[in-house]
Amino acid sequence: MQSSLNEFYPSAIALGNATNENTRPFTTFTLDKNTPVVTLDYGYEVAGYPFFQVTSFKGKVQLESRLVL
């Protein structure tokens, strides 16, 4: 996905609880009991409100957005 003036997309993702910077190019992903966490890397600070497109889910869901320095 390409970012535009009004919309910014992640440039990379890291799946799992790892706190390192091992990211891979952004693509669609699935979260499950074995991989419950994803880190979205935008490559720079962006002001605004995040939005997510969810195609399906089961059970309880928690979304958390924060700046990691």
C-alpha cells in the first residue's frame, strides 16, 4: 500500500511479542492465540487517528495504539 497526503500506511510489521526491530514489509496478517500481537511500523511519526480494516474475528478483541520510541 502507498501512503498519500491524507492516509499513511505502515511500511513494516513485526509479529509476536518480540521487542526487537526485526520487521518485514507490510502485508495482511492474522492474529491468533500463537501470535496475539503485531507492531505496525510507519517509519516516522504521524499525527492523526489510526484506522484498521478487520475482515473477521472471534472472541474478545483489544486494540491498543501507542508511540514507541
